[in-house]
Amino acid sequence: NMYIVGYAYQSGLIPISAKSIEHAIKLNGARAEENISAFRLGRHSINLRQEILNTISEKNKILTNFDEKYDDRYNFLIKYQNEKYANEFRDLVNFAQTSDKKIGNGNQFSTAVLNNYFKLMSYKDEYEVARLYSNKEFISKINNTFEGNFKINFHLAPPIFYKKDKVTGNPLKMNFGSWTMILFRFISIFKFLRGTYFDPFAYLEERKTERLLINNYKNRILEICSKLTIDNYTLAVEIASIPDQIRGFGYIKNKNIEIAKSCEDRLMSAFNG
């Protein structure tokens, strides 16, 4: 079974090159393409297995402790924007923690604030997409996963220009070549413009909405903290967790924002009642 051979090779048990093994499979002739695919799948499976284990390990480490969650998200926001931006996250989370300590009912509320305020603050705009795709970690993963001559293509629906589906009117993704990597590196350099008057993307409706969500959430949490009691604590946690409902991008995200807003209005009415 060539799958097992590929697995064994990737485990370091076969002291010859992969190219030589694939050449031998071709010389054998019988079901050569199928056997080469099985060999490569065996190789890839061990890499995939290790990647899954690493991901699980990292996720468990992040999710086990409040302070570890906080440090991880705070440091991420520094990379995302800068220290000043991360400090805005810090201030609201600390305020929620103070309220939790006064109530003495655990840290469900401040944990909800930590997770959901971070989610809103780390929205995937043009600068963040560019940063993620142009950083060394992403490029290293691509090079370690694929061999030989390969091309990278990106399927994107740029907010400035895109094609629309003739039936639904929704944006259609377009294919862009590997030259996009150069564009990503260029855009990522200017992330310091995010949200300023000089940010060319700040005037897009989607970006205005995302910044408004952040500001509204902060004000909502400050209001809740001033009225938090043991009786309305469960409601407060639900309200602080509402951004978790806002998933997807573009028109999908907009629909979820409307649903979340309706849910927030209902819960806030109960909270203030």
C-alpha cells in the first residue's frame, strides 16, 4: 500500500528521496498515477496530523485560563494595529473584571466581554487580510506544505470593484494571481491609517458599520457595568455575548448584524425592566 509507504517516508523511516520513490513507481507501470497519489497522501497525512495536534494544543493552551486568553488577544491587537488600540481592549476588559469582582459571581461576564470585544476589534478589513497573507508565517506554511513549481491564486471580492451575481445581486469572487502577494505587502504597510481621515477604506459602508459596532459595544458594556447585580447577571452575560452571533462577511454579515441588533434590543429591555 503506497499510502503506508508515504506515511513511513514522511516519518523518516525510508532513507531515499521522494523523487526516487515516485520514479520507481512510474517504472513499475501498474496504476502509476494512483500509486503516486496514494504515496503523496500518506506523506501529507502525517503533516496534517501534526498540524491538527499543534492546533489543538495551541487552542487548549489559550482557552484554559482567563489571563492567557487576555494576553493572547492583547498581543494580537498590537500586531493588528498598535499598542494604543490594544489598550482600548485592555481598559474595557479590566472594567468588566472590576464589576465581576464587586458582584462576586465568577467571571462569566468579563470573559464574555474579553471574547466578544476582541472579536469586534479584530474585524477582517483590507489591512488585516493583507497582513495575514503577507506575513512570513503564512508564506512558510505554503512552502512547507507544497513541493515543486506551484502558483498561488486568490479568490476575492474587492469592496471597490467586483462583479455581481445576475440573479441575487450579491458580490461574486474574482480570481487574482500570485502578484496579489506584492499588493498585500504594500497594503499591510499602511495599517496605521486604519480608521483615520486618510484611510481610503474607512469610507466604505462595511468599515463604518464595523467601527460603529465596536463603539456601541463599548458603550453598552459600560452601561451594563453601572447597573450590574446578581439578579440581572445572566442577562448581562447574554448581552455581552451577542457579537458571537455576527458571523460571515459582506451581505451575510449584514444580515447577522440585523438579527443581533434585534436580539440586543429585546435583552436590554429585559435588563432595564
